[in-house]
Amino acid sequence: MDSKRQSKKFITITKKDLEVQTFRSGGKGGQHQNKTDSGVRIIHKESGARGESREQRSQHANKKIALKRLTEHPKFRLWLNKKAYEYDNQKTMEQIVDESMSPSHLKVEGKNEEDKWELMIDE
């Protein structure tokens, strides 16, 4: 038996899934900050989550911080949980909702002439 543990990826995020924006960070730092685009904003297109950093003088360092903040964003976490759920069940959330809303799963009740609740649709 192979001693290396085999695992398959259930999600991959590439550069095409992200929008990376650079900007002048402003604030203290004088001429250096006014001339360089060291601030970084990373937006995950599918979830709408964003991470931003402008604290460091280096764009590379700010990019790392922005990516970390992106992965901690609630919108990204929600998107990731949704993808993990779909991966485990091999169904999309839309398919699961459609199945649960099928007539066999619904129960419709209403009041009759005697003001008592009764089943309106027979199964």
C-alpha cells in the first residue's frame, strides 16, 4: 500500500477567478507612497468577496495580506461552504431546492367552512 496519502482537489482558484487591482495607498510615507502603486485589492468574481491591503510599502507583501483577508471574508466563506456541500452531494443547491419543493414533499392546508384546518391537496 502506498504510504503517501492521496487526496483529490474539490476546488481550485486561479488568477482568472480573481480581479487584482493596484492603487496608490496614500497616507503617511511621503513621496514614495505617492509614486508607487503598492496598495492591492483582490476581488473573487464568483462570490463578490474582496480583500484589501495598503499597510506595507511592498506591493508583494500587500498582495499576500489582501489574499489572506479575501479568504477570511464572510462572502468567500459562504461560497466555499456552498461549493463543498455541492461536492459532497454531487448536486447544486438549486437541484436540492427543486427536489425539496416537489409536490410529493409539500403539504398544503387551509381552513374549511367549519373554520378547521384540513389538507387541501390530496397526495
